Amino acid sequence: VELFLNGKSLGKKTVEKFDIPAWRVKYTPGKLLAKGKKDGKKYTELVETTGKPASLQLVSENGSSIQGDGNDVAIVTVKVLDAKGRVVPIADNSIHFDVRNGKILGVGNGNPCSPEGSDVHRNAFNGYAQVLVTSDRSGQPIELTVVSEGLKESKIIVEVTK
């Protein structure tokens, strides 16, 4: 296996059965590429660092619509992305949630020690947060917007069915 950091070789290592090759590599932004060969077959693995947070993205985890009876829930994930659209795994940006024609049931981020106590605010944890919304029973589509200082905001529409 040969390891490359931003195109520069960090050396080759022979890997015996059950071995795991290891290199000491000082963190440097960019691309880390491992190239290996076994029995004539080539293998590669690429890891690339992300840039700084640039935008937010909302993704509905359970479809594009919910029932409008106030009992159905839309689960929406917030992703903090860099300029190339990759999740920034160290992002902890403060995210503010705004909803029209719906109600926020709760927000979270996967961090059991998250100190925020507001239903309209949560810090991202490892680049993610999540919000649960339901219809306000108006029959109108739910409009969810998330904003964070210095980042491009994101909006999602969750259709409401009767």
C-alpha cells in the first residue's frame, strides 16, 4: 500500500495477512489517497477534507408530504455544507428554525450534552441537526426555513394532505 497526501507519496508498506498499515501523518487540508495491490488487483481509497461551512441543506427523511390532521410528523435533517456541497463533520453552527403553517415539535442534534433549551434554536453537532414538525391543521403546505449567521439559508416545503 502506498499513501499519498495531496499527491505526494508518504511511502509504501507491505501488508501481511491481518495487518493494518499505519502512517503518522500531520493534519493537512486536502486529499489523502491510499493505493494498494493484491493478487494483481488494484485498490484505492480516498479521503478528502472539507472546507469551512458555507450553507445549510434541509432533507425530509420521511417523504415530501404528511397528513394534515396534526398527528403526522415530518422529520427534517439539517446538514451544514461546505462550498462543494459536502457535510462539514466538525460544524457546530448555531441554527435557527422558522416554520409557517406548522408547529415545531422538537429539535435535536445527536449530542446528549447539548445545552440549548429552545425549540427554535439548536447548534449543529458533527455537521447535523434535526427538527420535527407537524401541520397546524390549516391545510396549507408547511414552510420550514433554517438560518445560521454567515451561511446560505435553506427552505423546504412539506405538502399537507387531507
